[in-house]
Amino acid sequence: MSWCARLGRLGTALLLGAVAVSGTTAYAAGDAPGAPGGGSSWTTGDKTSLGTATGAASKIWFTVAKGVTSEVFYPRTDVPDVQDLQYVVTDGSSFTDLERDATTHTVSMPDERSPEYTVTNTATSGRYRLTETYVTDPARSTLLIKTRFQSLDGGAYKLYALFNPSLAGSGGNDTGAWDAADGALVASDGQAVFGSTVSSALKSSAAFTTHTSGYSGTASDGLVDLRANKRLTGQYDTASSAGNIVQAGQVPVGTDTTFTLALGFGADRTAAASAATASLSAGFTAAESSYGSGWHDYLSGKTVPASVSGDTVRRRAYLVGLMTLHGLEDKTFPGANVASLATPWGDYVDGGALNDGYHRVWARDLYQQGTALLAAGDAAQAKRMAQWLWNRQQITAWTQGDGVTYGPGSFPRYSPVGGVSGATPQQLGCCEQLDEDAFPIVLAWQTGLTDSATWSKIKLTADHIVSFGPATPGERWEEQSGLSPSTVAAEVAGLVCAGDIARRNGDTASATTYENTADSWRNSLEGKTFTTTGYFGDHSYYERIEHDTDPNDTYARTFADGTWWERDIVDGGFLDLVRLGVRPASYGDVTASLPELDAVDSVTAPNGDVYWHRYNHDSYGESQDDGTGWPAGHGHPTGRVWPLLSGERGEYELAAGRPATAQLKAMADSANAGYLIPEQVWDQADQYGFAFGGATGSAAPLAWAEAQYVRLAQSIDAGRPVDRPSVVAARYGTS
């Protein structure tokens, strides 16, 4: 249950400790009671705004969801520090509104070439409007939110900033206080995460007139107090016991008032307050101008492809996608891009501890992002990604993961942005995925990273693939083991690229081994994974995955909705055979599998856009019974459709000599109000607050989806899949 939902259940009985004297506030300047406070959760994965400055001096990333500030990350993209920051509005007597719940939200971009967002929240009652513009200060680690408060009916209202820190990735170990010297609400977490402690400071350019720090869900919680009393009756200077704290500060407003909130971060409270103070002193306008200039400089010289340039939605989705891919790069560990600054269905995820969410680096996702950036003209960042993979994520000695042991040459399921060194088993995940071993080789080849030092590392991984493959402990959806067409496609491409790199470094023996192995696995794939006795269509198509070498047997696999023969599970992973140049688009078994893929996994939205499920019987999505998020435990979770799969189908269409504009349009149409492309979209009639073809509570943006859209747009202009390795295409005659 979310933080605000929990608070909504609390009655005025919690407020027995609040003291009022003759209708005036009794100032409780001491320490807040109620530690450690109630539990917490993260927020929905559907972020409608995301941004960061281009320079490394500002190590902060913001997100916005449901109209309010959600997770803010500092000092790395794998460390969330905020559950939410929003406003509370009251007339002092009859109502108290929480901004997220009491307003309708619109999102706009003042400048489509900068990830600056303006969020306009209008009260459903018609009483007031809040207009908030987000940037980060390029000179320091501060989030700035320029806010205009308007009374729409002429009424006099009180406005409070309500801050729920979850510093160092946890909502349960924070303390807070009022810093009178700086006029800031400060907080800190005493536990270091990835070697750093985190502190925050919240200030307003219109100085807070009242303020408090308390514990979530208790009498000292500012929101609980405001809901019961329509003003802060208990104001506490400190919340000194570690717990789930909440801070509130009153901003003086009239009927039309503009001010700026500054949320600064640092290793301690002094540094955080200094950052916030300096940013406010420099002013929002200066930060906004510098922030925009940095993004204009980044996009300078990067041509917007003709496939999107003439349509506003497609063009903005492209620009936002490219800026997102660049912005997700960590500023402490260049080349490391997390999968998303979101926790899918995070409002159902415990916020009391650092959660992986998608704040980790998957080699597969990094490959997708790197190839998109390479196609879009950012070869430098793509190369940094390849270097990061080989320098920081490759496992070179036996390493314990989460319940598994990774051998030399393998890559973990994922890792923190700092890589493998110093990571705990939990931070590496379980189940090796051999496509994640192969894709770093392909990316190294594509970015020209073929020097002798890198070759020695590539050899270790290529040898590992030869000895360990082609069956994989986990395929690209991370749920099943066996022979996977998509994984084998990556392995074959990786080994062919490794062979070329070996020859460049004078190792012809290794090159021959890799190429012969690739040929053997390619030539035997269909006999092991192409069924002729499947349930669907003419019964002949690629399986999603095969447990041994007989695609026509009746081996059963168990899913959330039951047990099914593996020959009856259909997905589109076989399209990677074409994209990576392992098979031509006209290959008989590929074309024979398309009708079953479309019949079983595709969904057509009311506007005609077509999307695909990962596979039939997928359960990674909202409950079919009540729409609650995965894994909420409410009935029957059901996987929804993925926009990136429309992009994969579009790349196949291009390879087959057909246009892919329909698939490009479908991806652009799936973008939310901030032009961010989600992991999944709703796949049925409007229900539970979701719209058919609109984002679900999954991750938005998903970096893989953004990469697929950018790459598809570039591929349409090129008339072919731009990430197909030419060395693979040349070997197999698929160019």
C-alpha cells in the first residue's frame, strides 16, 4: 500500500499529541515523537518526466509521476533518494488537498530539445492551479522546481511543500531537522550505500514560514496533522531517531505567487544545504538557460531522421528518446546506463530497503542502447558503454551471484553502475544469460574496440560461450532455461564478431574455433527449436525455448496460469536471427513462423496500432482481476503488450524489403504525456484507470524501448536494420 494511501486510513486519533491553545499553533520545538514511523513504498513506474544536466558536476536525476516529483537519484543512477515531493493545499478550515490526488495533470515541454518539463496541476474542485517547471542545476546537485500557485476562485489558501525522503535507497533509516542558519529542511541517512552517505536539503526562495520534521503515519507527520487540523499544530525542529521521516514547510502565497523550490544533495547536511542555497542564489533562470544550452550542444550535429522529422509526436518521441539514452549515463562511472529510473509497479514495492527496480545495468539492455546511440551519431558514448562492459562488468574469476556461481568470462544478470567489483551476490542477480555474454562482444566489434588488451578479455568470454553454450540458464525474458532462438542468434553473432577480432590480433586458431562453432549452432538450430507439431496455425513455427533437442515432444513448462507444452509457447525471439544477420528475412522457417506469432501474440489497439506480447501465458503485468501491479498477489497477473516488440517487428519488415512506418507510429503513439516510451501498454478495453494502448504501471521510460525507437527511426532512413553486424551478414550472405 502506498504511503499516501496508508495516511488516508489514519484518523484523528493519531493526533492526540498535538496541542492547540486558543485556536493558535503551539510550537513544539523539540524532537518529533513516533519513530520509526510507518512503512513506505516506492512510486508507480510510469514516469511522465525525467531529466538531468549534461555535465558531470550535477550528479542528480529527477522523475515525475502522477503530476508530482517521484524518485530523485543522487549521486548515482542506482541510488534513489526520494519517494515523493509535492504540495498540500488547504483553506485552513474546510479541506486539505494532496496535490497528486486532488488535481488533474498535464505535461508539456517548453523546449523539445531539452528534457525540461512543465507540469500543470489543476484542482478538480476548480479552486487553484499549480504550474511547476523542472530542471537540475548544471553547476551542482540541486533539483529546481519553479512553481506558480494561482487561486482560481479568489480564495485565500495555504500552501505546504511535503517532502518524503528515502535517502540512500531506503525510507527507513533517515533523520531530519530544521537548519535555521540556511532556512532549510535537512535530512540524512546514516548508512552508506555503495560507499557514500546521502543528505538532502529542501529550501524555498519564498522562505518557509512554518516547518516540521516527523514520522510517516504518526501524529508528527505533517500530512496527518494538516488533514486533521488544516494547519500545522505540531512543529518539530528535529526527528533525530532513524525512521521513515516526512518533512513539511509552509510557503507564503497569495492569489498568484511564483517561487522556486530547491532540493539539494550532498554527502552531509552542510553540503546539501550549500548546494540548495547556491542554486537559489544563482536563480532559476540562470540554471534553466545553462541546462538547456547543455542539451542543445549535445544534440547539435545529430540529424533528426526523415522518418520522424515531419510529425510532432514522432519527432519529440525521437528527441526525448535520444536525450533519455544520453541522460541515463552515470556520471561517476561513464558508460554505465541503467535500464530505467523506475521500479516497475513501484507503488506495490517495499520502500524500506534499497530495491533493484530497474536501477541496474543489464549487458543486453546496454547493447540495445549502445547500438541506438551509435546509429544516432553518438559513437563516443556507445564506445564508453563497450569499455564499461569489459572493464567493469565482465567476471574474470569464479564469483558468487544470488544463488548461482558465475564462471570466468561470463557476465552477471545485472550489476550496479560500479560493476562487479564490490557488488554483493544480490546485486549481481541469478541465472546467467548467454546473450548477455555475447552482446558485449558484438558491441565491442561495432564500436571498433578491438585492441589487444580488449581482445584478451573477449577471448575469455568467447571461450566461455563455446564451452558453456548454446543452451542458456536464462533467455532474454529471464524466466526459462534451454535452447532459445534469440539467445542462439546472439551467440552466433558474438562468436563471428569474436572470430574477426581474433584474426585482427593474430589468433587464427581461436578465430577458426569461434566461426566453426557459430556455423554449427546456426545450422542445427531449426532441428532443435522449430516444431512441426505445435498447437497453433499450421503447427510449424519456432518455439520460445526448448529443454533438450526435440521440438516435437510433449515436455511441459509451468507458468503462473498453468502448465503447458513448450511447443505451444510462441514468441518473436526468432526475429533476432534476421536482425543480427544469422538468417535472411526470406528464410523459410522464419517466414513460416510469422503467422503464428501474429495470431497468438499480437493485439490491435482501437487506433489501429499493433503491439505484441512477449509470449502467450506471460504473467509479468497487472492483475487481470483488479488491475493491481505485479507482483501484488491479487488474482491472475497477466503480461501486457510491449512497444519495443513493435520496433523489432519493424526491423524485420525493413530486412524483408517492406516499410516499417506502421511499427514506428505504434511505438510513438505508445509514448506517455512526456513522450517517454513505456515497457508495457494496456492491451484491452479501458479498465482500472488504464487506457487501451496507454502506459501501465510498468517502467517508463524503459531504456530498451527508447533505444528500439531511436534505432528503428534510423533504420527506416537507412532502409535496413542499422545494427546488423556486417561481418555476420557477410559470412551468412544476409546483407
